Amino acid sequence: MSTATVEVLRRGAPLQRLPLITLYLSERCNSRCVTCDYWRNGRADLNLAGVERLLPALASLRTEVALLSGGEPLLNPEWAEIACLLRAHGLKLWLLTSGLSLAKHARPVAELFDAVTVSLDGTSPATYAAIRGLDAFDKVCEGIRAALGAGAQVSVRVTLQRANYRELPAFVDLATGLGVRQISFLAVDVANPHAFGRREDFGGRLALAREDLPVFEEMLDSLEVEHDAAFRSGLIAESPQKLRRLLQYFRALHGLGPPPPVRCNAPDFSAVVDANGSVRPCFFIAGPAGTAVRSRDLQAVLNDAPMRELRDSIRAGSRRECATCVCPLWRDFQRGDRLIPVSRSAAGTAARV
């Protein structure tokens, strides 16, 4: 179990601990997702020297876990060296990947990473290609099987949207067939037009339409009954109640009620460093100007007045992005919540995102 603790921060208080750091190893991506623009515009990679500069601050902040993301982190030519460096300094590693390169790198990934999460948005080649822009469903499944065969702890994350929501129960069956540790679901983000490197508003063609809502509600009802064992075992990461937040989110987009309430303390225990070295408090909110760590200490950047003020505004619920966040993250470490996914046998007692 993680030894992380997070103090209740008073207004303007500096961060004394940073249990989780997310590193965008690359802005580039080998997917062509309709929900994302990194593949169109991404150029930068976070290099080994840049990660080395972070190490003194990570040690001082007693960081425990590094989540390597992007873009596609496995496109960074130094990804393995970066992972080895972080492990050598005592960090646990978590990989977030499209899975397209997973078969090629299955063995080193299994050796270096404590957990692997693969984004998989279709249960068939046709659905996958419609969303991810490539005919690569079988290739990703091959990568998942290869990583599992090499001993990796693999989970799957699905972004539910109009093109795939009818496959909700099929995703659970696919996860069972693949033998992954866990499957989780989140709603496609259409409220923040600039998330995921996007430069235009994609919402109109991605979110569930009004006529989809009763169909989705019926599917959630059926899933709770027909896949009760998957909920109880922890194969499905969310509880039935948390999955219904997805319906509430899509209903809110059509003015049929408020969005689900957001509870998030991610900026109090984690931070994001992107491929250009800029620091942000979470995936969805950019940091203040001048936060690049190419020539500055990470701890100093995190505790500059502008960043402390930004964390205060997030904590106070005054940020527009937070009100409709599709991926709020709350961790209560005093109650045993974990920083990193765990094996399915322990999932029943782990925090569910």
C-alpha cells in the first residue's frame, strides 16, 4: 500500500509532498483519434536530461509514482532509459498508452512498469477505426496479450462516446476475454475544447445525442444486473453508481439537469510536466505562464505564488473546467486509497476512479 499522505492545505500553502508525477514523454502519437489533436500538431519529446533535472525535486517532494503519458510515450526514443532512471531512483511506474507499440515492447514494458493502462475505444475493428483513425484493433489486442504474457499488470480504459456507447457490455466481455486486470470508463470530454491538444470544438459529433440517452440508461440498468460479478470482482473499476455519472454528464450537455458533482484533490498530491517541460496542476488545466522546468526547479515552480493561487482556485471550485470535468480524481490516503492500479484481487478495497 502506498505510504503517501496529503495534508489539508490552507489557502496559499506550498506543497510539501508530491506523491504522483505525470510526465508527458511525447506530444506525438501514432493514433489518429477524433477526440485528440496531438497526432496533428505534436512535435516535442521530453528527453532524458530533462527528466534527470527533475530528480532532486522529486526526491525532496518524496514522490512515489511516475505516470508516463503523452501523446504516445512509447514514441519517445528514450522512453526505456527514462523508465530505468526513474526506477533506479525508487519510483514506481505506470504507463498510459494507445497500445499500438505494445507488442513490440512487451517485455521491457512488463519489466519496467508496475501498471499499464491501454486506451481501447472499440470492441471491433470497425468501431476502433472510426474513433482511433486506424485499422489497428487486432494490433492493440495483440499488444495487450503480449504484455500480459510477459507478466505486465494491464488494464483497459474506454472513452465512451456516441460511436461506441452501444458496445458497453461488449467492452466488459472483451476485457474478460483478454484477461486484463481491470476496465474503466469515462465520458468523452466535449466541454473543454482545448483538452488533448485540440484546436477546435469536437463536441457536436462526439457526445451522445438526446435520443441516445434513454438507450444508454437501459444499457446501464442491464449492465448492473448481467455483469454483477464483474462489478463485485473489481473487473469493472467503477461501481454502478459511478457509471451513472456518465449518463448525468451527457444529460447535462443537453440541458436536462446539472453535471455530476466534481470532487477532486489531484492538484494537492500530483502535478503534470508536459513534453515541453511546462508544469500544470492536472491534465485539463494549463499552468501559469513561466512554469517550464528546463532551467528551474520543479519544487520552486510548484510553490510559486501563481501556481499556489491556481491550486487555491481549483480547490475552491471556481475554475470553469472543473465544473464539467470528465475525470475528477480524489484520493484519501488516510483511508487506504492508492496511487497506482492494483491487482484485481485487491481491487475491491482500492479506490475506484
